[in-house]
Amino acid sequence: MGIQDGKVALVTGGRGGIGRAIVDRLSREGAIVYAADLSEGGSLPEAVEAASRFVRLDVTSEPEATAAMEQVREEHGKLDILVNAAGIEIEKTIEETSLEEWNQSFAVNVTGTFLTSKHALPLMRAAAKGGSSASLINFGSYDGFIADPGLAAYCATKGAVHALTRAMACDHGPEGIRVNAICPGYIDTPMLQSFFTGDGSGGGGKTIGQLQQAVRDVHPMRTYGTPEDIANLVNWLASDEARYASGQLWVLDGGLSAQVQQMRL
């Protein structure tokens, strides 16, 4: 018996690094999971592949958001869990960022969260009618509290997601819908690996291996996280064990943002 037995979930960015791990975990816990993404790229374990359902979703498109939710409504009539994991990162200062890049960052990270949440709410109300709560989980970042150099647009979008999460929790808590945000630090995903090779890494001629070790060393736990670490927290927040958890920004960063950085000098 899994703690998500009988629940219906939809994960945006469900074929990406973190999203794929979330789809895997929720499926193994007994949920019916829709992996929503731009394409079916990214393999899942065979048993999870059979249990999960791919749905095409460009989170910046309102017609695609409504179509995805209509599919869920027709097949199940409810949505217990929504995870807004889709996101992009641009490694530039605001001076280097074009208006098109700025707008695209907000379109995916903020407007995408808005659109999928907006059109999921009727299905989540239906899920909450039985007395249990529905769980909506957004993705912020520790970069919504403090900033890494060269990630201006990304930091701005994550700050917006944090504020939106609190507002949604206030508005929809009375309807039995809990809203939280997970705020990861450095997680071993393709996005992180591209950061190591980009200008934002401040590489200074170091090898990829040296950069990876430097990032591990800056953490009190001397490592960065895995997608499975994030999926574990999603699984708990989506479960009835978290029935009193709402409106919170859950930082998962190996202690990185807890320390005074100057003390490492």
C-alpha cells in the first residue's frame, strides 16, 4: 500500500530531471500520474512508464493548459496533486538579458505556474470534497531568497512564485486546497550541469570536475542534492501526513543558505 493510493496527480516538466523523479516516486506510491511536458523525451523505469501517462503541455499556452485539465477531468473527474515543476534558467545579468529572454523566463516560470494552477483548481476542489485536502506544489528556489551572480531573471521569477504561493494558499485553503512551494538549492540535474559550463559558473578556467567539487565544498553537508531528494519532499507534501502544511516555502539546499558565507574565507 502506498501513501498516494487512489490519488490522481499531474506533474509539469514531468520528463525533466526533477519532474521525472517526482513522477517515478508518486507512481511507486500508488498515484495515477500524468507526466506533462513538451515531449516524451527522458525514459522512466518500465513499471512507472506503464503506470504514468504522458500529456503534451506547453505551460505558457492557456489552450494547452485547459486541454490537459480537460483530459484529467474526462478520465478521472478530479485532481488530488498538482506539481508545477516546469522551469527554465537564463544565466545573465539584467544588462545582458534581452526583453525576449526576460519575457520567456516569466512565461515559463511564473505564467506557467499561474495557468496550470488556474485551470486545475476546479478539479482540485472536486478532490477535496471528500474531507481530505488537495495538494498544489509550486517550485520556487533558494534563489528567490538570496541570489547567485548572473541569474537575474531566474531570481526574479522565483521571488514571484514565492509570493504567488502564499497568495494561493490564502485564497484556496478554505476550499481544502493546500499550496506550498519547494525551494531547491543545487540539485544534480541537466540544468545544473549546464550551469557548470556556462558563464554564470564563474569557472575561471577550472575543469568541470573542479567546479563540481567547489560547489560541493560550499555546502555544510559537502554535497549537492539529487532529484530523488526533491521527490521525497514532494511525496510528503502531497500526502495526508502533511494535512496542516500550507502557505510555506520549503527550502531544500543542504544547509547552503543557513551559513554566513564570509565564515568560509
